[in-house]
Amino acid sequence: MADFEKHFFQELKQKTPDFLIIDLYTDALKKIAFIKANQAVTISPIIEQSRIRQDLAIEKLVSQENWQQFLEEWIRAVQLFKERISPYLAEEQLILNQAELTTSYFDARGEKVAYKNLPQLMKYNQLWLELDQHFFKKYFRKPM
């Protein structure tokens, strides 16, 4: 609901949080659907698994498969986000949760086993790291 209604900044102004934790997981793994030229939503698992996806009037779909296009749209959105959030939160109040997908697990015998889709997981992790770096550079202008 929050993705579609776009009340985030009004709520931020009212609640005045001490910190905002930002996680770019969905940015690295999920497509972006433009409903209007200036309104986009992430095709999250909730949207993917519901009829909302079928009901969306998507004008443009951007995915990580066309990395250059995705990155251009994403960087533009990060800049807009920075402009919109700066009246409410200082840089010191933003926390970037840097993480990655696990590439292995321990089987029933306690042995470490790589997931079968290891190349895809590693690709997602690389994209995620690159987005983290762009975000960090845009907000803090210091290398990670």
C-alpha cells in the first residue's frame, strides 16, 4: 500500500525518526515497474504473488538484465530520494544495511554445500554491492 500511495515523506515528517535504515535488497533483485512516467514501484514478492501484478497498468518495466538502463533510472531515483528526504533526516541519521545473499548452506551431515544457482546468487551480490557503492557515494561522497 505504501508503495502505491507514496505517503512515506508525510509520515516521515510526522514521526521524526532518529534513524532510517536503508536496504537495497529489492533494488538488486527485483524489477521496477513504471505506472506513470514519474511513478514507479518495485515488483516485490508480494506484488509478484498476487493479482496486483496482473492489474498494474505498467508503462515501462526496467530490470537488471539491462543494467545500464536500470542503473540510470535507479541513480536518478536515488537523487530524487535524497532531495526529498534531506529536509527530514541528516546524513548521520541514514544507515545503509550492507548485506548479501548467502551462497552456501550446511547440509544434514554438517557439510558446507554451495547452492545450485550459485552463479545467479553471485551476480545478484555483485549488483547489490554496486548499488550500495553508488548509494554511499551519492550520500556520503566517501569510498566504502
